[in-house]
Amino acid sequence: MPYTSRTSADTHGMEHTHPEAAILDRPPALPAELVESACQLGRFSSEAFLATDTAGTIVYSNQKTTELFGWSSDDLIGTSIALLMPTRFRRQHEHHVASFASGADSERHIDPPELMAVDRHGREFPAAVALSRVDTDGATMLICTVRDITEQVEKAIELHANEQRLTRVFDAASVALWEEDFTDVASWLDELRDSGVRALREYLNERPALVDHGATLIRVRSVNKAGENLGGVIKGDDGTAGIAKSWITDSVRQALIAQFEAVWDGRLHVEAEMTGGSPGDTRQLILHWDANGRNGDVDLSTVIVSMTDITRRVEAERSLEVAESQLQQAQKLEAIGQLAAGVAHEINTPIQYVGDNARFLKDAFTETLSALRSVVAILSDVSQASEQPNQQITTVRNTLATVDHEFLAEEGPDAFEELLDGVERIATIVSALKKFSHPGRETKTMEDLNSIVADSIAVSRTEWKYHATISTDYGESLPAVACMRTEIGQVVINLIVNAAQELARQSEMGAITIKTYRADAAVVTEVADNGRGVPPEIRDRIFEPFFTTKEVGEGTGQGLALAHRVVVEQHGGSMLVADNDSGGATFAFSLPISPP
């Protein structure tokens, strides 16, 4: 192979037919056969390949080195390998070389960010460097391969940026997100299957403690800020995270069972609605459970669980339902009011006739009975005075004898009293119907609460008279309160009807007691019954719209909710429920006293 030899002194002035062979007849610092071995290796290397002595002086470089750095072999041989790296990295490189040359390791890899390389034109690029050491006959040669990893680094930087961007999106998402590992859950479910369990949901529904155990097997790998705010995640001392036991309610258990069923069946997606949140901050949530899967294989190590807070939507839907129900009730009440007004008007006039005539007949009966008694007495005297009474007198006496005037005298007055009492009761009902026949007014007027209660009892009589007796304890000298009479009357009616429906469940006649009194700056009305009372577990929900413990057809769950709304929202009052001494429930509402 023809070539022209040169020494290190004329490195920059000689041309070589084969630059890589030029070092062969140069007085080498290393044995020629050692350098020749480097030449043989370098020719077949797909990467930049350099050989140096332990001081870092280049004794060989291949064609890939020229392509990567722009320096020819003539330029590089005899120079320090530090030429191929930025100045700021040279001291660090010298440390690596010295440490490697004197160490026991025969290979070492140096990757970014530990090292950057620089080409002939000053372009810096990240480089992956591999060092190897060759020892022979007391001489040491260092082999260095260099690879431009700019593309890999750029991809890594891009990947890191994408990960950061996804992390920011993950954290900034308004939806609560969890990254969870269900691997242990799958193993647990396999054990249940092997033990003979077939109907998983039914099996777990009967064993809530087992559901709680399954929840402890879920590993929370990461959670965003919305998820942290929602609560439910507890971190262990070992850095792992799981679902907090205090967060698990019956509703959450049903959502957990739905997720366990997805793992059991090999499904990838689950949607479940539940009630969750931190104590005192309960929310309505929709849970989406999504696992990765392909070709029938499900990866349970990275499951994304998202929870959307739909509390406001649910509240809006309930408010809409309440508004629609109230509108329907208002329309019904308006129709009933119009009917009641018509009925009251039609009944009022004839009942006045009946009352007036009844009073007239009572007075006439009393006078006639008195005259009849006088006639009987006179005839008796005449008959006793005459041995042969007049035939006409005898006829009158016999006729009067056919009339049981003593019976009339005894029963007649009571009959007229009952008649007048019935007429007065009808008149009271008519009066109450008139007051209730007007739709609710926007403005409040000063009203007597005792009068409202009395009218409410009269109007609702048919609802309670077959199931209970009502006793009243009206407070004396109660101040008038500013209220909407019809609405407060409806509140009292709702409470009476609610008590009557509860007492209708009993075999014996129940008792309802209504009491009014003043308490500081408010007037209080209590409606108490001797029924079964309100269980503590539902007491907090008793005033919720559509909540009812009655059988289908007995109630809509609106009566108490509307009563609470009228008292609290429309009148600024308060309403509560409590147990009483008879074991029943006492509903009480207070209305603030407003100055006239």
C-alpha cells in the first residue's frame, strides 16, 4: 500500500495517499503493533474511533472521525483529544481519562450531560463516549469511540417537554384525575374466583368489609390537584398512596364494586355515579375508569380514574324539579282556590238562610212550647172544676195527649243547639275557605298566627279526623307577625297532614297537639304527634325535596320541603324536628316578629 511518511513535526505540511497509514512509520510513543491493532479495529467501526496514549495524545483516528468532526487524520494525530471538546469540558475530560487510565475498569461510558463535543467549525453537540483500555508489554493505549446523539437528545428533550406539558395539563385539569395500579386487585380477585365465587357483585354487596379490603389494594401512583382537593387519598410512610378509609361510604363502595367487576370481566371502561368527598363537603360525582388494553390483554398497572363533580348540575336539576313541582302545586292551589272561592260563595248565602231560620225556629219552638204548657195546664184546671167538661174541651185534651210535649221540651232545645252548632261549623269552614282561596301574595301583612292555625285545622279536618284528635294550646297575647297568610297556613296544613298520615299507620286513634308561644323575638308554632318519631339517620334529610319514607302513592316528599322553603327562605324563620316525650315527632317553626 503506497503512502508518504511524516513525523509529528511536519504534520500540517504533508499529503498522504492513505492518511490512516501515515502513522505507521512515525516514531510512535506506543508499540507499532498496538497502534496497528487500533487501525484494524477503526477501519471497521461504524462510529468515530480514536486511539490515544495515557496522556490523551491521538495516535490514530478513522474516517468516521473525520466525517463527524471535520478534522482529517493528519490534523488530529499528535494532538490532544481535548481538541474535540469545548474548553469548559476539558478539565473534566482529563479527570475521566486519568481516572480511567489508572483504574481497574477496562471500559467506561460517558453520556450527556457529562460531555459535549465540538467539531472543526465550532458546532457543539452532545456525544456518547465509550472508553476502553488496551494493556500490552507495559504499554497502555486508550480506545475512544464517539457518537453524535443530538437526535436522541433532542427527542429526549422533546419527550421531557411533552411530559412536563402533560403534567401541567394533568395538574391544571378541573376534573379530578388519579393514576392507579390495580395489579394487586386483580390477584385478589383471582383468589376469589379460585375459591368458587361466581356472582361478584352479589358476593361483595353482602361483605362491605371485603370491599374495603379491596380498596386498600389499589395503589395510587399519582393524583392531580383537583383530585387532592377532592380528598380520598392517603400517603404512606413508604411514599405509596392509597384510598383513605374515611372516604369510603356505601355509595363509594358501589363505585368500587363496579371497578372490581371491570377487572373481573376484563373490561376497559366503567362509568359510575356516586356520592363522595371529604367530611362535611359531600359531592355528587361521576367516575370514569379507563384501563389500557390491546388484543384482549388489559394492562392494570396504569389505570386512569377521573371524577367529575356534578354537584351543581344535580342541584340545578333538583331545583328545576322543585320549581316545576311548585309550579304544578301553585296551579293546583290556584284551581282549588278558585273552586273553594266559588263553593264558599255558593254555600255562604244558603247557610245564612239556614242559620237565621234555625234561630227563628228555635225561638218559635220555645215560645210555642211555653204556650202549649199553659194550655195544658188551663185545660187540666177546667176539667177538674167541671164534673162534665165540654165536649170540645175533651177533644182538645185528647188531641194534646197524643203529643209528647215533655219529650219535646227535653229534646227540642238540644236539637236546635246541635243544628246551630253545625251551621256555625259550616260557616267557619266557609270562612277558612275564603281565606285560603286567594293565591299567595308577594307582600306580607300583619297576621294573627292563632287565627291561621285555627283556620288550617278547620280546612284539613277530613285529613285527620279519622286518625287523630287535635288539641290546641294557643299562646295568649301573641304579637302579630308579618307573613303571607296563605303560605303559612299551607305550612301548618302540611305539618298536620304529615302527622295524620303517620298516625294512620297505628291501630289506635292518635293525638296531635298544636302549640303557639312567643320565644324572644319570634313566634313559635309546634305540631307534635304521638307516632313513631323520625329516625336519627334520616333527620338531616327530612326537609330535602322528594325525600319521603311513605309508601308509593302516600306522598311525594314535597310537603315538608315546601314548608321549610316557605318558612326559611320566604320569611327568614327557622324549622326543625325533634323527638318528644310521647315518642313521636315535634315539628316546630318560628317566624320573626316584625314591628307593625
